[in-house]
Amino acid sequence: MNVVLARHGINARIGGYESANGAYWGAYVNAGGIPVDAASARPGDLIQLNKATDRYSNTYYTGMHTAVIVANTSATNTFVVRDSNWGYTELVSEHEWNPVGHASKYGLEANFWRFGTVPSTTLAPLLKEVTAPAVVQRPNGETDVVAVGADGSLRFWYNGYGSSTWNSLQVAGPGYAKSAPAVVQRSNGETNVVVVASDNSLDYWWNTHGSPNWQKLDITVADRAYSAPAVVQRSNGETYVVVVGPNGRLDYYWNNFGQSTWQWMPIVTTTGYAKSAPAVVQRSNGETDVVVVASDNSLDYWYNAFGSSSWNKLDITAADRAYSAPAMFQNATSGETGVAVVGPVNKLDYYWNTFGQGSWNWVSIAGSNVGITGPAVIQRSGGEVDVVAVGQNNTLNFFYSANGRGTWNPLSIRGSGNGYSAPAMVQRPSNETDVVVRGPSNRLDYYFNFYGQASWQSLPISDN
């Protein structure tokens, strides 16, 4: 416990059985702990269960326990905590716990102590992951990758299926881009890229397959875009873009194919609302769905019926549950929506909702430190859900589940020192999974795996 306090710059140190007024009360008072109630408790606070009639002794009473809060939940008096020997395992673990109910069961009291706020995870600034790539697959099997170079240039790479080489085109020169790009593929072969420029304008680029030239259409003027954008296209050619706007609001833009101007509609106008880049998908019935992390680290879902002038919100989580940009997919047949995000202590979480449901379901993909970047998620044609993320020590981690709702299985792509950006992922019609990520020295790396294989093959794209 004292190591954690020191790591986060908190000078307090908690004593033991030699403390005046006992180890279970006096130790916290002597260290400068401030009592708070359960309703006010938040991540970083410490929980100690005591015997109310014998607070100041070193006597242990059945049911007494100590834990650190790492996240709040939507349930009254229930927290995600980290502790040791829960269930008499002699191990450090993380789990949900209602200390007030537990204390009542054993005739104890639950005390909450604050020594300073120790956040479980810090969400990266909105525009930090500038060099993270985007990837899309053409119907002919060609893989297209768009990424911002170390010099701020916007570049495009393409690779014919089965080829061992990558070809590149420069979209915009050095110093141009300020965000990671988003990319979509039109049915007519045109590639569309959306990115935030150096003046915080939002730009739209397009290229006809085979052309060496890229065309640009301004979506906004300067100082309108402050996160990596998300983009989706309807079958009728209409393009939708979602981005964090000025003062943390959430903005939505759309353009009919061939139009020279973009229309704008705010999704959320509250100052300081958005804390992550958004994700967006288009339902087959015309509804547009957006997921974003809010200022309290909750995960929010917004939806808009085609043609409607208003947006509706459905909470996915309570506060302090989401700490990365989310990733999202939708099953066009079943209407199920799947969302992957980094949760408390850098674990990976998965949420799903069937169209029309009023609540979201949750399952943990993997434990602590497997996700330090925003994940990517896809669903295979057979229903399998795949998630990839960069973990602690820059490992590149891949997880798969039969339907996302039950057990998740790990399949390492690469070990330490191989992942240095949020990854991008796409599924080929041949059942091949392709992953693109920044590697060592800002190298752009491409990994692929055929369904059922236990290992991943690699093909470097570029050196910068």
C-alpha cells in the first residue's frame, strides 16, 4: 500500500500493529487519512472494515478486510477493488465488492479513508495517438493503409493480395496532420480519408483507385476538430463523420456523394463532455450509432434515426469504467452491437447490446495491463468476435471469443517491444485477419493470420 501511495506522489505512510490507537484505525489517522462516506468514495480511497466497539485495538474480528478502490460502479455501495487474500487465495486480485453489506453481515463497520486521489488509469490526450494507422480492405483483396508519419505527413500504402511489397502515395506533406486518420472504401473503388489538419480543421480526402492524385474537400474551417475522427458510409453514398469539437463537445457532419459542402449537427453541446475519440457505425435501417468516453470516464452510446434532428443516449457504463477510445461493430443481421474498451487498471472489457434493449451486458476480455491503447474489434462472418490491443511493455495482444459473450482466448501476435500505437484490424473474405500497428522506431508493421492458425506472419510496411 505504501509503495502505491509513494508512486503517485502522496506523502502519507500507513503504519502497522505498533500504531497508536491500533492498526485498523489509528494507523490511518496517524498517516493523515480523511474519513469519507461510501457515497463519496472514489478510486484511490482505501476501505478498512472494523469492529465499531473496538476500533482502537489490534484485534482481528472475522470478516475484517482491507481493499483499495479502483473504480466505482452503478450499484449502491459497490466498488471495483484491488486487495489480497480475497476468498483466502493468498493472491492479489481485482473484483467487485460491497463493503457496507459485507460489514453488516459480520457485525462490523466499513470505513473509507482518503489520502489523495490515485487514478486507476489515465486517459491519453485526445490527439496523442497521431501516428496510429487506419486500414481498409477492397473487394479485390487489396489492403489499404493510411497513417501519419513522424514528420506529420499523411501517407497511403496499398498491397495487392499475396504481394510481398507495399506501394505508397503521399496524400499531404510534412507538418500537415494533427490526428490519426479514419478511412472507408466506397463500392465504386474510391478511397475516402478523414483527418484533423494542423490548424484543427477537419479535412476529407478521396482517391479513385489507380490514381496517383488525391483530392481534398474541407469539412470545417480551422479550430473545429480536437480528436481523431470516425467515419462511416451509407450504401447510398452518403458519408458521416463524428469528431470531438471545441470545448469537448461531440459533433456530427454529413455529406451526400458529389456534394461540395458538409452539413453539421451537434450530438452533445455540454462543455468538457467528450474525453475520447468517438467510434461510429451505420445500421442497415439507417440509424447512426456513436460510442464515446465521457468526462467522468463513463462509456456512452448515442443513436440517431435517419433524418432525425435529435440524438438519444443510452448509458453503457457508470463512471470510471472506460479509459481509452472505444471500438465498435454491428451485426447487420441480428442488430447486436459490440464495444471493446480499456477499463480500470488497463484491463480489456467488452460490452454488447441487442437492438432495442434498454441495457448493456458486460464481460471481461482479459485482466490487468493487457490494454494500454485503444483496441480494435471486428466480428467474423461465423459470429466470432476478435479484439486486438497493445498491452504493457508494448506487447501486441489478440483475443477471440465464439460470440463475445463468454470465454475469451488469447493469441499473442508479438511480445514486448512491438506495439507503439493503437492498432487497426480488418477481416478478409478469405477469413484472414490483418492487423496494422506502429512498431519500433515508428516502423509501420502489418501482421496476418489465417483462421485457425496458432501464429502470426508479418510484412513490414514502412520505416517511418
